[in-house]
Amino acid sequence: MIEHLESRIAPAFTGAVVGTETTLTWELEPMKVGGEASPLSLRDVIERHGGEIWYQREKAAHRSYFRLLVPAATPQQDVASAAFLRGDSRIGLLTNRDEIILSPGELAWLEDVFGPRAILFDEGGHCGNYLRTDVVAAIDAFFGGRR
């Protein structure tokens, strides 16, 4: 079993710089997922879990980052999290075997916890294959019966 689980998410945007107004909108407006609205904003959720969120630009590389950091869970939280995740069929996992933010052992833990609800692609790195038709089809298949 792994010692802790930490999420570091940093979607990168290349090309046109994402404006400050856009990033503030993403951070402060109530979230909508699959047609369902939440009264919570991304900032509300991040603060509730003691995390951090920030926007960063690399002007020379014409790249923008919207970074999220959620603190590591303690081993006791991992046990409770694993039991919850195993028991809730509404939650699935879609990731890549070459995902750079997974520490050694985490992929095996995730496969064990999610079982048949784990959809794993051999390659794609971190968010590098979400526009591939097979990935879109897998996402659609998972959520197809949950609308």
C-alpha cells in the first residue's frame, strides 16, 4: 500500500495566452458538471481541502498553466478513501500508464481500488490524449448510463 496520495494537476495551454479574466472565471464561478450545477466554485473546493490554486505564464514559451495542488492524504485517509471508492460504482478512473504525476506504486493501488472501473491507456502522459477518439469513447461509455 502506498504511504500517501497527492494530486498535482497542471493543465498547460500553448499558443494564445489565457487571460486573467478567464482564469478568474474558472476559479470563482459555480461549477457545472454533466449539466448539473454546484453552488461551489473551484476555489471553494480547493480551500475546503486545504489546497492551493494559481495561474502561471511562461511568456518565452507561450505557455500558460492553471495549477492545482491538493495536500497529501494520511495513511488513515487512504484506507477510508479506498473503501469509499471501491463501494461507489458512480466513480471511475481514466488515466494513462505513463502518467507523470503518479508516484511508484500508485497505479497498482488505483487499479486495485477501482478494479473494472479503471480505464488505463498505455500512453498519453498527463492529459495528452483526451482528444483521441478511443479516449473520448471510453469517457462517453462510462458516463453514458449516468445522465
